[in-house]
Amino acid sequence: MCDDRLCSDCQEYCEQCDERYCPYCYERHACANTQDPCYWDPYEGRPVREPFTFGLEIEVDGNHDTDMLRNHRLIAGWCPDGSLHHDGSLEYQSEPMTMSQLTEIRRLVERIATDTDNTLSGGHMHISRTGRQTPARWYWALEALDGTQCEALNMRHMTDTRWCELIHGDYCGKDTAINDTHRHTIEFRTFGPWHHDTAGRLDAAVHYMHAMWRFFQKFPVPKLKTRDIQAMSRVAATQAINDTNATTAGRRRI
């Protein structure tokens, strides 16, 4: 914002990046020159066996290769983020993706490097919403995971990070692990930043989310007991982590 002293009534609030600007400095306001996401349907032109999609908000804290990300076909848009304060920081929104795009987005994440430690950034994940994908079901799934599983899945709701608290019944806003305010998706703010140091956890994270999504799809609400959700969650996490570790070890041997 410019240095002119204005009262709060003279300032505008940007919902996109959580910053204020005035009529005199809008053109210098970071969001004035950002790209609005333009999403495409990943199932267009082919039959839909199951409508599972996932999307990532990739926050990069600090200077980085912006051209690599902006020009990638899986990146729909980008903008500043109010929680990131280093010069050059941006948040990138991916296209909705099916499981067939997982390898491609992981390879992109492997190439993300910054000049900071990325401790303030996040890597929120959106998954497709249906009537059986309720935040309460997902609460019990995340609550069942232990610290080791959360770390392997790049989840941080067991830490003291204030941006993703896991609280029963609290599924709204920017400081909750499960944000249920979007029309077409459920947002999981529990995920930490995605970059070259965490890319190895992305496959496990997405496979876990996919397994739980498919599990919930099989049972109408409220036909699932809490203990069954939690048992399935622990099994799905273990399987996703073990499979990813085995695949990673195989790639290293080649």
C-alpha cells in the first residue's frame, strides 16, 4: 500500500490476498496484475467412472522460478497470499486433476525451490464434493492418524500451526484443518507446503485422500460408525505410505 494516510473507510480490502489498498495505489497492488484461475474439466471428452478430482494450492514463500510454474499446463492461476511476507512469494492454484495427473504434478513439485525455508506456507488440497463427502466424516478420518502418519502425508494438524486446527464441528474459515465453505470442493488446509523437499510425500497424500474418498462414497450418510471410519483411515494411510515408499525405492534403483 502507498504511504498516504487514509482512514479505514477510504481503504479497500482485498479478499484475494488479505491486504488493503487505496484508490491511488490499486495499480501497484499485487493482485491487480495476477491471473484469475481458469479451470477445465479433467473428464471432458471421456466417460466418468468416478468423479474424484483433487487440486492443490501451492504456496511458495520467497523468490523462485515463477515462469516454470506459470507456464505449466496444470497451473490455472496465481496470486499473492496475505500469510506470505518474503519478496517474490506467490500462491499457485492447480487445475482439478484426476489420479492420472498425479505423476505430472509431483514432477512439477519436485522442481520447486526457494531462497527461504517455507515455514509459513501451506499446500492446501481440494477434493471433489458429493453428498457423502461430509466434513464430519473427514474429521474422524484425520483424527485417527498418528504423528508419524501425519508427517509422512505432509499433514500438520497435530502440530501447533494455527492455520489448520482440527476441531470437531469447526469446518469453516482459514484456521481450520477442514474448510467446508466451497461449493464444489472440500478444502483440506492441513497439508504443509509442496516443494522439492516434500514432493516425496505427495503421492502418499493423494492416494490416502483417494482411498478415503472412495470408502465414503460406498456408504450413505449416516451408515458409517466412527470406529469404522478411524480403522479405515489408519489402514489407508499405512497402505498409501508403504506403497509410496516402495515405489520411491524402486525409482532410485533404476
